[in-house]
Amino acid sequence: MSVAFHHKLLHASVIRERVHVPRGRVYCLAATTTKPRPDLAELAVEPRLPTAPGPLISPDRPVLNDPSLKSTWGHRAWLACGCTTVLVALAKSMVASSESHVWAEPVLAGAVGYVLADLGSGVYHWGIDNYGDASTPVFGAQIEAFQGHHKWPWTITRRQAANNLHALARAVAFVVGPIDLICNDPTMLGFVALCSGCIMFSQQFHSWAHSTKSKLPPPVVALQDLGLLVSRSQHAAHHRAPYNNNYCIVSGVWNEFLDYWKVFEALEMVLFFKFGLRPRSWSEPSSEWTEDAEEDLYQVEA
Ligand SMILES: [Zn+2]
Ligand SMILES: [Zn+2]
């Protein structure tokens, strides 16, 4: 048990009515998971949080008006920069297409960009769900935000704006800005505009997947129902055991393929045997992964 975890439990004991002292337990592996277990000696015994008989409120549970969940002017400025570079790429592509009277290739390239953005969002989501922590360079804040997202899914609607959306917008601004300056090919610009735009707003699409139907604008619900944006029901599976599937959050079109062929599980095995990196999804569900439900804010409607 880590010192931080121990401290957290001691702190919780002061404010909770009932606290169970955690202790290591031995579990039957065949009964607790369907995941491949490459190293049984390492994985056989795991500390497990106590099971509370009644609902417990985490002492570090975020509140909805937490300032850390809100956007700053800096975040908005980066979002504006990212949007500007995407719109410039799109406008240049359309102008060049109309001048050359070639529309099919740029439109097709845009469609390919949209499809690949879904794959990119899945790789990004899988990476920060499973590896690194808050101290990881560059992605530390995003990793922390996504970990909180699993325990408190409703925070995605706030924290995505304060962390992942602006981080992706900044990356898009740095990558797409130079392309806007040097590229005049309508096909390439069409691909870049759609791919970067969908990756940048993948966190917004993710947020919508956590909203109730009644709280979403009708066009968004229609796009979700058409499968053009990741659906609420499909993404809900990501937040249920075994917590290792449905990572793609633009359209979700790649999820079935990636999960059927266990692509991410294969990558996890490679990273484990090559570098000793153990993904978080191999652990038994703990307080970090188990959803602390907020019924009125996180509901999935069929
Ligand atoms: Zn996740
Ligand atoms: Zn989610």
C-alpha cells in the first residue's frame, strides 16, 4: 500500500461514519477477470479496497463548481487558435477546390481524416487511461483528468474543457498552423482540416456521450443516433468492467474492430514484455476505476 493511499484512508476515517481497514486479499484469478494474465506471480495477490456496506462519499470527490474544472482565458485563447488554424485549412481547401473544379478528392480526403481521427482519439484515450500519472511530462494534466473521469464521469463535461480540449487545441494550433502557411493542395488541406478538427473536438464529443438525451441539442442527438458521433450507449460500455474497450470517442466506428481483434490488449502485452509497463486496466477495479455514480448528471438513455 502506498503512503499516499494510506494517508488518504486515514483522512477518510475522520469524516466517514464507517471505515473498513483495507488488507491484502487473495483472489481466484479465473473468477475475477477475463483479461490475459502474462505474469501470474506478479498478479496473483493484489491489495483491494474494502467494500463498504453503504454508499461512501469520497473526501476528494470533485464538486461541480470546483474552479479546477472550469476553463480559463488561457484555455479559451488556445481553443480559438486551434479553431482558427482548422478553419483556415478548410477555407483554403474549399477555395482551391473551387478554382481547380476538383471536389471529389478533397471531400474523400476529408472523410478519411474524419475516420482516422476516431482511431487517433482511441489511441490517445487508451494511452492516458493506462499509462503515466500526474507527474508525466506534457500529458500529466490530461492523465489526471481522465483518471478522475473514470471515477466521476460527469467531470468530463467540465474538466475536458479545462484540460484535454485546450491541450488538444494547442497541439492542433502548433501542427496545423505551419501546414496552413506552406500547403495549398486542396486534398491535403481537406484531410488535415477534418482530421485535426475532429481530434480537437473529440473531448466535446466525449462529453456529449455522457449527457442525457434531453440535455443535448437535437442535431447532436441526431448525429449520435446516425453513428456519426460516438453514441451514449456505446461509450457507456467503456465505463463498465472490464474497463478496457470502446476507447474511440469521435464516431466510435473503430471500437468494434479494435475490441474484436484485441488490438489494445496486444499493444499492452508488447509494452509489458518489452518495457515492463503495466497498464492500469490489468488491475482489479479499484477506487480509481469504479464509478462513483452521480445519477442526476450521468445517465445513459437508450
Ligand atoms: Zn477512459
Ligand atoms: Zn467517458
